Amino acid sequence: MTELLIISTLNGLLYGMLLFLIASGLTVVYSMLGVLNFAHAGFYMLGAFVAYQISRWTDFWIALFVAPIVVGAFGAAVEHFGLRRVHRNGHLAELLFTFGLAFVIEEVVQMIWGKDPVDYRGPSALDFPAFYVNSLTYPAYKVFMFAIAIAIFVALLLVIKKTRIGLIVQASLTHPLMVSQLGHNVDRIFMVVFGVGTGLAALAGVIAGPILQTQSTMAGSLIAMLFVIVVVGGLGSLPGAFIASLGIGLIQTFAVSVNSSLASAFGPLARSHGGSILADVWNVSVAQVAPIIPYALLILVLMFRPMGLMGRRDV
């Protein structure tokens, strides 16, 4: 029981860090540009497929560095040639633009790589158990994923909070005219921020692809969860996204492993309730309701703390 608890905690933290790695790009783009990017999960998927292709030509380690740069450059081009024009027409136009872009990316991926999962594997150098918890093993590749996610979190915080670049980027959001008069190219700053955000999503796809299945539906199954994290953590808050990612990762991981129900905890209902809806609800296990828990949390946060855990009321 103890070893299962330890492994589940590690898996929950890893899943949470992976969610943060993807959500961090979405949060950075929103905090800097005020754009809710519906295509963000598409860039995550694109990163996995580009890395798969590069790893077939070379190896995983080259793909790890090249794929995020390629996708980040593509994201910067999207901002420069498309989103910047749409931005003049307001946030609704931006939402619809990114919504359409998500479908375009998915269709292009299906045309190039097909609808079936591809055989994208991690490096053989990390194909060994990192440590043992009694009879259970924990793969070295998952430890590697964990280290990458933590490094990205620390690097983002340092860049945004402690460097001149971060100060310029933040000032560009709140006082773009003043920053422009100081000699900085605000449009170029926004393009770079968008490129970095999409590059982070691609990096998440590169390292998650070998563990999760790399297929053309991987973006559609994730985008709703990303928005739950961003809203629960607080729009534009990087620490909030971090806390929400870890919390949702742990909750979902533990929930899917619990088969307990109200019936197992308090005993079966009286025979008079047999076949009723109440009897069905009484026998539903925690694992069965696990997929809806994050969305229930989203509803509660919007009802009682609409600015999110660490968001600002004026965002």
C-alpha cells in the first residue's frame, strides 16, 4: 500500500508538472498579450510530431533541442503574419482565429503523419529504472521529464521577475507606448513572447510524446484541461498555474486509482431504492467520476473565487 502511494504521488506530480509545462506557455502568452490561444495544444501536438520526425532522421537528443525551436519559430510567424492583423479587431476575433488555427494544425498533422499513433520512443540511454520502491520501479525517463519541467519553471520565474528582459516584456503589456518611446520594438517583443510560449508547448510535446501516445487527437483531449488550469490558477498568473497544475495532476492520478464508492463506504442502499437513480449514484466509484473532477473544480472556482487562486481581480 505504501509503495503504491509513493508511486501514485510521483506520477501525480509528474503529470502535474507536464500540465504546467504546457500551461505555462499559455499563461505567459495571456499575461503578456492578453490572448487566449485555443491553438496552444495544437503546438504541443506539433512539437511531438516534429520531434518524432527529427528523431527518425537523427536521434532524440537533437529532436529535444530542434523541435521546440522549429515550432516556436512557426508560432512567431503565426503572430507576425496572422494574429497581429486580427488583434486590431478585438479579442473575439483573436479567439476565433486561434480556434480555426487549431483545426488547421490538426488536419495538417493528419495529412502528413496519418490518424494512427506513431512509434515515437524516448532515448535508449534513459531506458532503465531510476530507483526502486520495494518491488515497484520508477523509470529514469520520468525523472528526466520531472527535471525538465522544474528547470523550465525556475527559468521562467527568473527571466520574468529578475531580468531586464522580463521587465521590458511586462512593461510592454501595461505601457506599450512608453516602452516604444524608450526605443524598444514592442511588436517584436510580442512576437518573441508568442514564439517562446508555443516553443514551451512544443517542448512539452517532445518529452511527453514517448510516454503518452503521439497521435493527432492528443491536442483535442488536452485543450479543455489547459483552460481549467489557467482559470483555476488565475488568468495570467504563473505561480497560480503551477499550483493548479500540481493540484489537478495529483487529484486526477489518485482519483483514477480509487475504486471506492458510497456503497463500499456506507453499505448498500435499502431494497426499496433498487433500480433507482439514487442506487446508480450510490454505486458510482471515485475512478468513474475522476474525469469530471477538474471541471467541477472550475465551476466552484468561478462561483466563489472568479479571479482564480492567485489571479488579480482586474485581469
